[in-house]
Amino acid sequence: MTAAILLCAGGSTRFTGDQHKLLAPLRGRPLVAWALEHVSAAGFDEVIVVLGAVDLSKVLGTVVIVNNPEWASGQAHSLHVGIAAAEQRGHEVVVVGLGDQPFVPPSAWSAVANASSPIAVASFAGQRTPPVRLARGVWPLLPTGGDVGARELMLARPDLVIEIACDGDPLDIDTVEDLARWS
């Protein structure tokens, strides 16, 4: 069984708008709605959303929501919270992405999920970026602290990694200017 994990716990500290960036409108919908729509259309057994700094439950629909009360300690902790939920629910593989990447299409999520390597990372025009596939065997190797995801593990163990060329745009929206550029 394969679950998608959408990381949405951060505090959006670089975003200076009137609200949390994931709730900010992008083309008439909350920013996070785009990522959620794409991951939901990719055909995973479950979608797990890790929350923290802001309550997004009203815009998430039917997904598994897990809260990370220690969201401020960095992305590594949120990743472990999501993986723990996936493990409890019997998943063998997770594909991890970010709630602030609105233009990663379902095809990219699916292509990464269908890879056979323990770790697979999407590549958009040669740029490695989430989503990232992580098989159960590599979960204990992930960093346990800091504002990092699987990147450190991929650098340390390139023998476990394959790159999957994907269509779409890996842009992540971090600032009000980013949002304005793509609205």
C-alpha cells in the first residue's frame, strides 16, 4: 500500500501576507487546494496531510489529517509524523510532497510512486524536487531534526536513488511576490 504525505505544517515565515500562505488565494482558491487536488487525483491508497502552524481542515476534504505539535522544530519532524501515521495505517511506501507546490501535476506524483527504487525523486527540467518516494526500508535512515526532508539521505546514499523526469512545474510559493507572479 502506498500513501501520499502532503507536508503543510510550516509557519510560512517568509510570507508577509494577511494570512498563512497555504490559505492565500491563488487563482480563486486557497494555495493548498491546488496541491491537494493534484495529489488526490494521483490514485494513492490514502492521502495523509501533516498540519501544524495553521488549521487547514476546512479546505482539505477527505484526507487523513495528522497534527505535528512540534512543527516549529523543522520539516524533518513533520516528515516523521507523516511517516509514523503511514506506518500505523499499514503503508509500505510513501510519496512526500509539499502543500506550497501548486503546479506539480498528478502525473508527477504517480510517476514517482510507480518507481521501483527505494528512493525516487521527481526531476523537472533537471531540477530534483518533491515529490519523493520513500520505501519503508529507508524510513529509519531519514534525518530526525532540522528543516530538511529526504535531501540529506539522497546525498548520503545515491545508490538508493533514481530520478524520475516529470512534466509540470515544481515552483513553491514562499513569498507574497511568488503568489502575485503566479496568480
